Amino acid sequence: MPFRLIVLVVLVQLLLLAMSCHCCTSRASTASAAHAQAKPGCLNRCGDVEIPYPFGTEPGCFLNEDFRITCKDTHFNPPKPFLGESNVEIVNISIDGHLNVMQFTAKDCYGAKGNSVDSNWPTLNLSKLSVSKGNKFVVIGCDSFAFVSSGFLGEDSYESGCRSTCNSLDYVTNGSCVGIGCCQIEIPSGLKQLDVEAYSFNNHTNVSSFNPCTYAFVVDQSEFHFTSNYLALGGMPDEFPIGFHGDGRKYGGGCTPNQHTVIKVTLGVGISFVVAVMSISWLHFLWKRRKHMKLKEKFFEQNGGSSLQQELSKLQGRSSEKAKIFTEEEIKTVTNNYANVIGRGGSGLVYKGFLPNKTPVAVKKSKIVDQTKIDEFINELVVVSQINRRNVVRLLGCCLETQVPLLVYEFVGNGNLFEQIHKNGNLSWERRLRIAAETAGVLSYLHSETNVPIIHRDVKSANILLDENYTPKVSDFGASKLVPIDAIQNYTVVQGTLGYVDPEYLQTCKLTDKSDVYSFGVVLAELLTGKMALLSDKPEEERSLAMNFLSSLKQNRLLEILDNRIVNDGNKQQLKEVAKLAARCISVRGEERPTMKEVAFELQGRLSLMSNGQYYLRDNVESNGAQETEYFTATFYECRDGIGSHTTPTDGYDSMQQPELMAFDDER
């Protein structure tokens, strides 16, 4: 049901320009006459509405497209004028630069049982025109609240609203619109768009017998006069007649004081104040809730929610492999409102939580996200969520209703390999070898056995989590990349962790599966030596574990750098052979490194021999250790426009890194 509202022409100067042009040809013309006339030969009326210049219906009759009017006579008798090609009906064009147009009413109607039966949220777009301050926003209903929002011309957006309630018609007063059955607010000038949304607190269940609907609209304040009849279904008129409202008397009866005046005024003011405070409080609460809902919708789209839903829908029939999309409220419940922080790193926080079935989970909240890579992130999320391997931390789902995505993983409760090597130090050689073999096996799987090969790109001891049985689980696929088979990926920036990053990748910005092999070789060296990837007690040029490891092998000093805790625990010949494998993995040139499949095969073979009480001596192992190699020191390398930076150690759970930065974790 439409109501009239006033639309102000913003570019009033154009009207004055048109007037001055007319004055040049006819000195007797007045401003009013100039404004009230159509150009010669042009249609000056559409139905009952006069069409003065600069408005017009045909090319050459209007100033520009913003003033074009469409006169529709197909379904209307008499014809009706509309603004351009829109559905905005014009009912009057005044000579002072105002239009009167029709606008539909927003409504939210319910049945006796609280079921929704009808709703409508209209939008009015005005292009170069703007809404006059002579309008007001009105909400009618006894269980109702509504909002009006818009964008200013060239300014920030506008949003406001009001609340209207009543328990019965006995409290409703005709002509009064102060929050009981009706509320109203002024609206500013300069709005070029109107979005009206009507709501109900309790679906009108308590007032359905006399008020089943919420109505909201913007209307010319001179045309609206509230009556209680509007609260009933069908009680709202289609439009208000043009004119003024009053008691119809030239001389009113005046006011006569009486003894109850002070009491009535005081009581009235008190009640009005309480109602006003309650209304403001409710409105503030509802406004915040609505803003939060809109923000969640914005973040969901911004973080690729629609794309993820489409991708997950393609996995129909494979529900066990599908990641779940959690709502923000579900995540708050799972994490007990983010109460238990179990990890902090340069890339974000990790919270421990429990699913409704009491399954423990880890929820990762990243600090940063690159919006230009959202499509890639969604694609990787779908693929990684389908990896159901014993040695991969399972991605269970995500929440996209927050500013940065929240990622939900299975909980792995025994820390990570970095902590076990460098803090606890109680890992036997057999356990270390088993961890290495199983980690190599799952990396080999990611490289060669998935539908789309996955390069992890940030293999390090902190990203290998351990369960209570010390079973390794590879985590943190935030930097991983899906690549075509045998493809070399070129990047303008480098991601990884200082001390683990492939030097060839650093120098050329070309990522291959051999980049993961190098990083794994550093982890293998950590397991053998018990030393960190970056040695803080060494000079700058000797800080790299990889460089020290290769140098020691070359100088036949391997036993000097091996971890004393495993030298007596393991077979020395086997330690040497695994050390030589690590040296091959950390060769500077990628072509000289083995594949992860070869690494996994060799480690698994040595583990099997160890389990059987045997050891294996390679005939072709050179006595002087690894071949002579060059090594790039662990400094920052820029790929064209890349920028180097350090970040603090991560916690081993997935994160979205910022591709514009060369993101390193300094394991010190």
C-alpha cells in the first residue's frame, strides 16, 4: 500500500539555468512561468500531472536523462508519469523544485499462531534527486519496530528507526504518534535512497486479535494523521489525501485550567519519559543486533561464503568428507565464548573447544587475511577438508561470519614436534625415526596421490603435531598451494619460515614440490641434532642449521653435532645414513634433491629394518658425507615487489597468511 512522499531536486541550479535560457527569448517571462511550462512542441501533461521543463517525456524535451519522465498509458487510465524507467510514480511536480511520488509501505504480518503471512521491504532509488526534509518516518503497530536507511549524496550512510508497542486499543490515542501504537521520527535532507524494513518483537502473537501487522513508511508529514483504525488488518488506506489536518475551526475552544492539570501533566511527562527511555533502550539493542546481523552477512560474502557453499554442494553424497560451515553463534558455544586460549602466534590465536557431541576441537583465528586471495582460499579449504589421513590434522569446518575466517580442526593434545625436540627432549631415536617416516609418507601423499597435488610450503617441526601416541599429524595448510602435476609456480612473494625455506625458492620465486623436500630435510636435521633451524649462539653467517649440518658432514664431524640423547640410543651407521638422506634433501639445487616419495620409501625401509633388529648399509654412500654444495645464508630475499618480515612462531594450526608480505617465523 503506497504513501506519498516529497522528493527534492538536488540540482536546483539546473532549473535556474533553464529559466535564464527562457528569459533570453521572452523578457516578459517570469521564473514561475518558465518553470511551469514545457518546451514548445513537447508533451506538457501526463494524465493529471503537469510536466514542466527541465522534465520531459521525449528526447529534446528534458534537460538530461535525470529529468526524463515515462508516461505510461498501457495499464493506466488516465496515464501515469514515472521517473525515468523506474517504478517511482510521480503525482505532482511543483514549481519550487519538489516532486511528490508514491512509495510502497513496508509490512510484516503474522497469523494468529505467529506464522508469517505477508511481508514487504521496499526500496526507493532516486539517482540525482534526494528526499526532502518535509517527510517523516512512521511505524505503526503494537508489537513493532522498523528501520529506515539510505546513502547520503557523497556522504556516509544514514540509518535510524523507532519502536511502537501497546497491549490494547484502550491505550491508543488518535492523532498521537509517540510510541503507543505509532511512532515517528524526522529524517534528514539529502537522502538519495530509502530502504525500509519492518519487524515484530514476538510475531504479534499477543496482539494478533487487533493488530496482526507492522507497517513502516516515509510520508509527507502534512498528509499523515494517525488513527487507531490503521492498526487493524486492512485498516491502512492506500494513500492519504493531499491537504491539512485539524479540528476544522477557525476559532478553537481554547484551554481552561483545572485542579487536575498539574497531576495530569506530571503523570503524563513521567509516563512519557519511561516509555521514551524504554523505547530508546530497546531500539539501541535492536539496532545493535541488526547491525551485527548485517555485518555477519557482509563478512560471510567477503570471506567467500557463497563460493564455499557452491563448492560443498558439489560434494553431495560425500557428506563425511564435507567441511561444515559454522555460524558465529555456534563457534561461541563451541569455544565457551573464546574462553580457553591454547596457542598464540604471529598469525593469530588458537582456542580449545568442544562440539555438541563433546569432541574436542581447536579453533584458529587468524590476524590477517588477503581479500584478493579469497577464491584460492576457498578452493584450498574444500580440497584440504577432504584429506582424511591419519597423519594430517583434519579440517572440520570454518566460520565465515567474522572479520577473518575461523578454522575448526580436530584437537591434537600432545603439543608439536618442535616442543618435544627442544623443550622436553625425551624422544628416543626410534620414535624420532617413526615420526620422520610417517611425516614423509603424508607429504608424499599430498604431492603425488591427491587429485590435485598439494605443496605444503611451510613444513617445519612446529607444524607437525603429536597425539598421545606420538603419531605425527601435519598441520597449517594456510600457505599451501594446489598445483597442476609437474607445474612450477611463479610467485612475486615468498611464504615460509626462516630457516626452513628452500633457498632456490627464495632466489627464483619458483615453487616446486622440491621446496617441501628441503623444508623436511631441515626437520630431519633437527631430529638428528636436537638443534633449532636457526642457531642463536652462532655468528650471523653460521646461524643456519642446514649450513652447519652440511659443513659437519663434509668435514666428517657428524657425530659432534648429533644429539647425544640418540647417539647411544640408535645405531650409529643408521644415524649416518639418515643424515646423508637429510643432506640430499637440503641440497641447494632442487634437481639434486630426492622426491618426497623416495624420501618416504627410504625412511620407511630403515624403520622396518630397525623394528626387525637389523640395520642396512648402503654400498654407494660416499665416505666423505654429502657432496660439496653452496648455501645461501638465511637472509631475506625479495621477489620483485615482495617485502620481508619476521613473525613469531606459530602454533601448528592453519592460518591465512598475508601474501603481500614475505612471512617468516623465526624459530628461536
